[in-house]
Amino acid sequence: MRYKLLGRSGLRVSELCLGTMTFGEEWGWGASKQESKKMFDAFAEAGGNFIDTANRYTEGTSERYVGEFIASERERFVVATKYTLFMRKGDPNSAGNHRKNMMQSLEASLTRLNTSYIDLYWVHAWDFMTPEEEVLRALDDVVRQGKVLYVGISNAPAWIVARMNAIADLRGWSAFTAVQIEYSLIQRTVERELLPMARALDLAVTAWAPLGGGALTGKYLKTGKDAERGRLKEGSARLNERNRAIAGEVVAIAREAGCSPVQVALRWLYSRQGVILPIVGARTLAQFKDSLSSVEVTLKPEYLKRLDQVSAIEAGFPHDFLASPPIREIVYAGRREAIDAHR
């Protein structure tokens, strides 16, 4: 296991993040406490120290399990949790980005995790209602109180994140060190704005659904009634023909490289520019060990190129426009190839 700096901070986190949304059986598809502990132990034994949870995961059970598992070595682990999502349905102030929900969510998470501080506290999803300054000042307050060490933001537009970090820097408040986004071979639209922003602002990127909700494992490429039932049950846009083609290439490369499709999909993420940290969760120890072994896999450049090609997306405006030959000609006076740009 190697380690990365968490964006603009000096905090060292493992290159693979343990996702714990599957810790607990309240939602009908998670792991038992015993199986969750096995996955946690395997992660820790491999050198993993970065753990991702949230107040809402399995109705709070995920945080309780994590708190119990880390108790004997609390200082070793970098624990990230989140607020925004409701814990009391029907109560409008039990959800959202505002200060009241942040304060009550944080105190409840500290209790469930049985810890005095959170290493990384995420805004879980942008609500488009709370003023940016309110969120930033409240986050800065909990950092100054010592209840939170670093802050991040998940599932938000790039312009919101950039604006908020500019405000935080200007006012001397705690700025975001990381963003959390969906990113995988089948979800590359974040490469248009979010990833360039993260690189420009030196933000770490934690990637959720790095296996495309299971689509990149190849299990939906099977034929027959069982596969059809699986597709109908999922009912997901992740199972369209484009994504099946991507999954087919992942499976083909896995055969050629002598590893699993899971390892191929995760290895592609490791190869991307910037600090990309896949969040990996599982329901069984065997599934998790497959993902964990991805840190030991190396893919040939030709394999990475094939994955890039099969999963390529249109950059969209203004990127495609600015990259077109006529525009490059007039922007750079026909001398682009003669300019050595360090950015």
C-alpha cells in the first residue's frame, strides 16, 4: 500500500479508501458485523488507513461499526464522515447544508464513532439553498474547536467548489482539501470540469462507485435468465450498451493481463492524472480482497490506451471548440507546437 497527500494538506492517506456504506444490514444488502470486521482487518493489515463513512449509511450502523473497529488504534486511522442527508424524515432541519444540521449531525456522528474528532468532514451533497459563507464559517468553527481536522465537499458543481475555496482563502477560513465524486470508466463526464478544477486547486479526489455499481465486474455480460433478472432488478443507466462494451473490454484485458476485471477497472483509476483515491466497498471479504489486490497490479500502457479509447467521452463546449484546429490556429498564431507550456 502506498500513500498520497490529501490535496493541499500534509495528511497522508492510503491510495485505496475503505468504503463502509455496506457495513450493516439495515438496507437489506449490506454485510454483517462479522463480515464487516473481516474486511476492516484485511484493509488494516494491508496498510490501509483511510476510511469513508457517513451519518446516513445503514441508518448510523456504519459509523457505529467503524467506531468500534478503530477504537484500539484510533490515532492510526484517517476517518472521514459526512453530513447533509436526513436522519429524521419529515423534519426539514434534519437535512441540508445549513449550520443547524451540521452541528447536530456532527455531534451525533462523534457519538456513534465514539471519538472526539473527525479527520475529514464532508459536505455530502450541495443543497442549492444554504449560502456558501454559512457553510464555510460553520466548518471553520468546528475545525477551530478541534472537532474536525480537515474539510471536503462531495457531489457539488465545480463552480461552487471553486468559489467556496476562493472565499475561504480570502477570509482565512478552512478550505476544502478534497472533493468526492462518482468516477469510473463508465462515468467520465467529471473530466470536463471537476477534475481539471481539482488539479488546479490541488484537491484530492475520492472516487465513489469506481466499479460502476458492479457494471465493470463483467457480471452483467452474462446471458440467460439470471443475467436478465439482474438487469431488470438494477434498472440502472449504468447497464446501457455503451457501458456493456466498456465492461467487455475490461474483461478482455483482465484475461490478457492475468488479473480480475475489478483490478483492471481500479488500476485505470490509479493511472489518472492528479490524486485519485478509489473508495472501495464490498459485501463479502472475498469481494473486498479482489479490490484490495488492485494496488499490486500493473497494466501495460497499451491496455490503458484501450480503456481510454473504449470509454472516451465528448469533452463538450468549450473544450472541443477550443481544441479545434481553426481555433488553435488563431489563438496561438499558428505556433502552438513551438510553445513549451508548463501548465
